[in-house]
Amino acid sequence: MKIFACDSTAKTASVALCEDNILLAEFTQNGGNTHSETLLPMTEVLLNSMKTDIDEIDVFAVSEGPGSFTGVRIGAATVKGFAHRKNKPCIGVSTLEALARNLAFGEDKIITPVMDARRGQFYTAKFAFRDGKLERVSEDTPMSFEEFEADIRSSGERVYLCGDGYAPARKLLGDELSFETPEKLRYQSAYSVAQIAYEKYQAGDRTSAEELRPTYLRLPQAERDRLNKEKLKG
């Protein structure tokens, strides 16, 4: 079974091609280019390098959010477009769970992905890697910097961080409450998305292109500003 996966939820964009859960090829760029301009060319290079046609893909997987509103929409729209052509199944994967999968190896650990949600907030969740398995400890949620620090401090556990909120989170927690993560493992990886998608597919958790929906966790800034203006008028 061939799986195509992509992640465009932050500055990093990544696409991958897998056979079941085995990586065949992955293309990642972290140049901050507009994903609407780079995701399709990256996909073309990836598939051409493997001599694979888009119609040969069996399952399309995407990091469905949270993350940049624009990035989340671009990734979802790209996968929905590919899957719709041949009525292929889609699988949406939490961005935070995919980030945590980057660190799911070696010794037991607590993994806390952190994404920049702007305005002094993170999108975050907790995962535990124990006995070779990654388990979710808490749901994806937005938190202020202060709430995030208090939550980690109250748990009394030193955590591994990853995601584009890594630098401010490490500054908040320091070496007392967090470990240093190698830079390569901090960023989005389409292979991690594909691995989770394969497990979900095996469990029967899949959807159609029409049913696939992005996950934002909160309203876009423009919509929040509009609602605030309406409250002030009212």
C-alpha cells in the first residue's frame, strides 16, 4: 500500500512517500517559502524521483492541524484534491501527534510538542513514549505561555520539546524542566504523518476527501477581530 503524506502547518513543509510504514522518499524544506507555491512542486519532484504516478497512491495523509491557518488549509486542500480524483481514502493526523512521533524512540520519555499560536500562546499536548509505544496523555489545546509553564512545573516531569515553539518554550522551562532536542527532530516530518496514518488505516480510521476537515482549535485572527468589533458595537 502506497501512502503519500504532507505537512504544511508551520514554516517547514514536508512531503513523503511510503510503502505501508516504510519510508521510500521524503522531501523537506525549511526556507519559509509560501506553501501554496512549493507544496505541489515538492510533490512532483518526490513522485518523479520514485517513478510513481499520483494515481498509484492508495492513501493520502495530511497533518490536519493545529498550526498556521493558511498552512493547514493548503495541506488539506492539496490532499483533498489528489484523493478526490480517484476517490481514494484520506487520513487526517494531528500536527502535534506527528511532531511527538519524531521523538518516539530510545528511552521512555514525556514528549511535549509546542507550536507558535501567536499572541503569547502555544498549541500543545503531552505524549508519553513507554515500552516502545507512543501514548497520548492530553488533548491538543491552546495555552498561554504562563499556563504552559505552570502545567509543566506542576507535573514535576522533565519533558522533551519539539515544534516551532521550541525556542520560547525552552526559554520558559530551561534545563530544569526540559531536555535539549536535536534540531532535526524539532520540525514537521511527513514521514511521521505517514506512520500515524498507516496505523489509523490499519485500525479502520479513514475518511473521504469530502469529509476531511482541518483542525484549527481556535478561530482565525480576522474572525476573532470581527467578533470583538461586534461585541463593542453591541
